[in-house]
Amino acid sequence: MAKRRRKDVVDEVQDLNLAPIMNMVMILIPLLLLSTEFMKAGVVNISSPRQAQATQADSEEQEEEDPVPRVLIAISSDGFRVMDQRNLPDFAGFTTPIERCGGAAAAGGEETPAGGSPHARAETLPPTICLRTESSDGDALLDRLDYASLYNHLATIRLQPQWYDRFSEENNDVISLLASPEVDFASLMKTMDTVRFFLRPEGTDPGEPSGGANIDAFLLGGGGEPTLEQLENATYLTGGEDGPYRFRLFPDPVLMLPRAGG
């Protein structure tokens, strides 16, 4: 009997059907985009750190016909010290502790010399703005520093009629920040945010800042003791004919290096 001949079997190669996979991808892409959390990054323009020098070192600044204060904020674990690197007599009242912090009594009733380097004065002067009364020793420094009172203090300085227009000139809107070693990064950044722009207290419309403006209208709490809640609820004060414009307080912060070996 003859054997049956085996037929050659040829396998046909079929293309993959990718349509189901593509459909699934098209469905997943919008879902992934909706569930994505985008990170918002902000940039604060600051000048490079520099070593602080004695206040009398720059003779050119001292020879100005009508100098304005060169404001310096020293940040430490017991509060803020507000100073003037030029030691102008008219600024002396702004270095005195605010009323809540004891006023002149905080200095022990003795006048503290205004001369010397910023480092030395930061170690000698009592805090101009002490820690918040509602904070405790267990709180982080960020939660204990009184940023609301710091803002009011700086806004009062900025709105002084004899200095207001001059503060708008180049190099006069600079503010120096000197932080003690125990000050953390978050507290330093919060200070930078506080000093740069005017704020609009919640529910008010103080108008445009000027040298003849009512200072209390621009202050948190209407010139009384401000609270953290008032600071958090405030918005940036904007205006201008060409569109929203933030009114500048001290927009150019400069970091000062700590004392060498300190």
C-alpha cells in the first residue's frame, strides 16, 4: 500500500492587532494627567552674601547730603533686631523695642551705643521685636518669630515722609539680613518674603503708598498689635495704570555672612 504523502504546511504570519492596547493607552493618559501633582517653584532675587563691615567704613555713603537709613534685620532665637547701618539719629526710635516687648524698659533703662559692627550691635541690643506671646519653647523658631509685627515696623519706616521718595532710588531699597547660626532656612526665607512688598490688610483698601499717606491704614491690625491670622489673610497691595503692580517695600534683600569664627 502506497504511503500517503505529507503535504507541506505553511504557517501564515499575521500582524499583531495593537488597537486594544492603543485604546487602553488613550484612556490612561488623561487619567494620569488628572492625578499628577505639579510642583510650583518660586524664585526670590537676592544679592550674594557679603561680609559685614563696620558702619563707618564706607565714607562715601556717610558724605551723602541727605542719606536715608540702610535698614538691617538681625534674626536670632529671641526675635528681630532692626538697625540702621548708617546710624542716622532720626532712626534711633526704630531700634527701640516695640511696646509689646517692653519698649525702652527692655534695654534696662540704659542707652545702648549705636556704633560698632552689625554683629556687635546684634549681640548687644535687645530685640526690637520679641517672640510671639502665644508661642512656646517647644514650637519651631518659624512659629515663634513675630513676622506680623516685623512687617508693621518696616512699613512704618518705609512710609516716613522724609525717606519715602529716597527709598525708591537705586541702592536705597536694599535691606540687609543677618541671621544667627541657630536660625533655620525656613525662618530666613519667611523673613525675605515679609520684607519685600506692601500688603493689603484683609477687608481694607488703603490706596497707593506715599510719603503723605495715613500710615495706620497700611498696617496689619490698623496700627494696633497685629496677629498671625491677619498676616496670613493679607494679600499683596497692587495697583498701577498699566496693570497689576506690587508696591515694593524693601525688594532687594542682601544676606550678610555670619561673624568669622562665630
